Amino acid sequence: MFKSLLFFVRFFLFWLIYFALDRSIFIFIFHKKLRNIPLPEKLATFYHALRLDFSMAAYIAVIPLLVYGFWYFTQRKTVDFSWVKKYNLVLIILFSIISVINFNIYREWGSKINSRAIEFAIRTPNESLASGASSPIFLTLSVLLILLLAGAYLNFVLIPKKINFVKTPLVAKFAIMILTLGFNFLLIRGGVGTAPNSQSMAFFSNYQILNHAALNTEWNLTSSILASNKVKSNPYRYFENAEASKEIADLYHVEKDTTISILKSQRPNVVLFILESFTADLTKSLGDADGITPNLDSAAKRGVLFSQIYATGNRTDKGLIGSLTGFPTLGIGSIVKWPEKMQKIPAISQRLYQNGYKTSFYYGGESEFDNYKAFVLAHNYEKLVDRNNFDKEDMNSKWGAYDGTVFNQQLADANNTKQPFFSSILSLTNHEPFELPGRHKFGTSDNAQQFKSTAFYTDSCIGSYLKEAKKQAWYANTLFIFVADHGHLLPKGNHEIFEPQRYHIPLIFYGDVIKEEFRGKVFSNTGSQQDIAATLLAQLQLNHNDFKWSKNLLNPYTKHFAYFSWDNGLGLIRNGHAVTFDNIGKSILYNSNPKNIKETNQILKSGKSYLQTVYEQFINL
């Protein structure tokens, strides 16, 4: 009676083996990260993966099961099911491509392929190809070939071409089909328990990479796509909203609204450089790196250096919003996906425009990328310069115009701009695939060398820019601000996505407009790129109360903390104590002072309250 169902036993076996092969390749590719993990714990990955592997296989089995059910109630004794081999083959090709993309995304982002990566590829295919250009081509093609050939072979061996039915009473057929479909539904759901399947079902280890290895790639991607449109409910509810809001109010409360005044002028020109991937590890000042950023290090010594500043996220869109508006990151969400919400948050450009500043935004790439243009146009930037403003011969990089070309254009325009002016420059050369107009100073044998070389190039462009700017009449009354959009895995290659060092970035105020007694000053209190807005506006004696997520770094009464988040994870650093938390596994991933349990719990509560409250505001925008 049940003999014909053996077809589905072989069907499930095929997919479980395929997923295990995919997982084995993942572990092999990232074996260096697993060196110090005990072998039994590595092997346990395959066991803890089974629940979501079975769930994904059950999703795939829905169509064959429905077709099986149709033929089961006919009088046919034998049914051709060779089409299932073709059905599997299509999925093998799709899943193999997804897998190799996943390996390369994980190498760069520290998270598995998700809806954001798919959106990125669909909306901006050229930029996606540029980002992927630094991926190891031979390894990528080899893995793709292995998955395709192994999948095709297993499909040929394990999946029968036909199903033989035996004569069975109609009532028994109904019972068998109800049980079969019901069992498949339970595999999809994850059993009869209260909690249905979720990513956390695969999480079992204190080593985050093993949890990611156990997480079925296709199941996770499907879940991410389905969840990407959910903006009406808060996925980060840890406390009652009133309790979380009170926690944040206490965090931002200052006994006195004042500031240390470091500028000679209340109406200086402001040029804000947002530097692509300029992690603190590139600099001598913060990362003890030699010879990569001599000009930025010189600016740090002659200007004001904020030495403990952290990016609010791990992508450019998040760093751009954080730096220019003070608005935090949203975990897996990004406000740039919703321009109608993005336009409602205040920006530095708006406030300065309202106070008589001429405003401009410079970017060598496509301003439509990640809705940058929507942001610029909604926040009183009077002038937008992007790749469309440059000659075709200047478009030598996959991303657009090199930084030197863009910096020179801003410099030329500044000479013809009424003062005071506010100009934002978003660099791009220090981005995969790490292309340069000349030779790579540190070599090209690996990504770290290329990364340091493109950073050196951008730094040299900064040096040339400042040298030329000093000759201009407007220079003496201009404040230059240098900040990174986000940190980076490179050049050291040893900071995981959940470690605060990954988010450590430089923030430098520079220029003759800074009072002599503050030049060379280092402020070492913890802060965020979000704090640029309140800090700058306070120096200009402009109200910044509506920048509720930005604090004045030069107010002696300000509490010293920084928040950051990545895909479904968050971190908070307060007074040097850092705690990061995984929202899927519900576990602490990093704790710089685990012995202080009371402070750890308080920082964790503040971090959770932060993400919950900012997401709540995002929903209500």
C-alpha cells in the first residue's frame, strides 16, 4: 500500500544529501575561521541543520506530492514521473547559483544571502557585478561546477523514473493522502509545537559561523524575502514600548545643554567627506597601520580627532543616512528602501539650507543607487553632481568616476559658490573590485593588498585636495570633516560582523577655522557617526532637538555610547564596555567585559531598547 511512497523517501534523501554537500563546501571555504573549533561541534552542524533542511525539502516536494495525489486516485498502475528529474535539475541549477553567491556575500558581509542582496542585484545589476569582481573566480566556478555535477548525478541515481501503484480501497487512499500531505505540512512547519520553524531552529553554537553553516541557505533566503515587506509590525519587540522609550530617554538625557566651542566662526563653510570603507584599521592614528593614510593621519594630528567613533551599520546606505541625518540602522531593515519615510527624517543639509547655506552633494557613481538621489532631493541639496556630470573618459571605474576626479570637481565648484556653503562628498574608489587609475602601491596578489592600495589612492586625493584648497580664499573659514561610511573586514581580515572593531572608524574635524588650542586634540569618549549632526549644529549654535538620535560629542555632560546593527543583530558600546547580540539565536555574541554581569545586562537592555524604539519610529514615519 505504501510502496509507491518510497519515491518520496528517495526524493527527500536526494535533497538532504544535496544540502549537506552545500554545507560541507561552506565549511571547507571558511575552514580558517573554524581552526580552533572542536571537531564534534563542527559535525554537530549537520545534525542541527536537519530541521530546516527537511522543511526546505518539504516545500520542494509540494508540487510532486500534488501530482502524485492526482494520479493516485486514477486507475493507472504505472505513472511516468521522469519529469521530477527535470524539475529537480532546474532547482539544482538555481540553488547552485544561489550557493556560490552566498559564499561570496558571506565572505564580504558576514551574513548569508538575503532579500537585501537580491534587491541590490535587481535594482543595480552593474554595481552588483562591480562588487562581485573581487570574488575568487576560480573557486567560485569550481564550487558551482561541483554542485551542478554532484546534484545532477545524485538526481540521476536516486530519483526513479516511474511510480507503480497497487490496488487500494478508495477510503484507504484518502487516508494515505491526508496523512502524507499532513506529514509534509508538519515538516514545513517544524512539527506540532507552539513555535513554527525559524532561523533560530538551526542555531546551536557559540560560534556564529557554525550557526550560519547550519542555516539552510535557500530556506533563509525565502524567509528573508517574505519578511522584507513587513513594515507594519516591529520584529524587535523586547519590552513594552513605554519601558524601551524610557530607557532611550535616560540614555540621551544630559544635565546641561552646552558645548565646548572649538571653532573661530559660527558660520564656517563645511565640507563633509564620507569615505568608502575607511575603517580605523587603515590609519596610523587608530589602527597602527603604516603608510596607508598619511594625509588623513596628518589631518588628525593637526585637527580634532574623535578616536572612539563607530559606524552605525555595515553598508554605505546606512552610513550615509547615519552621518547626514543621525538616524540609526534598523537591523535587517534599511530606511532607504522606503523613500516616503526617508524624506521625513531631518538632515544636516536641511538645517543649514534653512540658515542661508548653499548646499551640494558629490558622488562619482549613480546617485539612483540605493535611493541616494531620493535622499538628496528630499533634503534641500541644491546641487547634485554624480556620474552623469562627468565626461565619458572619466568613467574609468566600474562604479563611476575615480575619487580624484570628483574631489577636483567639488573644489572647482566651491570657488564659484556663495559662502557659507555645505558640501557632502561620498567617495567610492575604495570599494570592490578595488580598481585604480594607476598602479597598486601595495600589490594585487590578494584583496587586502588591493584594499590598502585603493585606500592609499583616496588618501592621496585628500592630500591633493587640501593642498589646493589652502590656496583658495574660502579655505580659512572652512571646516573639513572626514568620516567613514562603515568599517570593513579588510585589511586585517580578523573582525567578524558582530565584533565592535569591525565598526570602528575615524572622525576628524580639520581646518584653520578650528581654534589653535584645540588643534591636535583627541577626544577619546565613545560615540557614533550619528553624532556628527548634533555636534556640528551645536558648534554653529543651531538647534538640533529634532535630531533625536544624535548627541553632541562636545557636550561634557553627554553620555558616552555608540549603537550599531547588522542583519538581525545589534551592538552597544558604553564607556568602553561592548556587548553584541544576535536576534535570531537570542544570544550574546561578544562581550568585552563578561565578568561585569550587572553592566552587561544593562548595556544589553539599552541596546535592545534602542533597536526596538528606532524601529517603532520607523514604522510610524
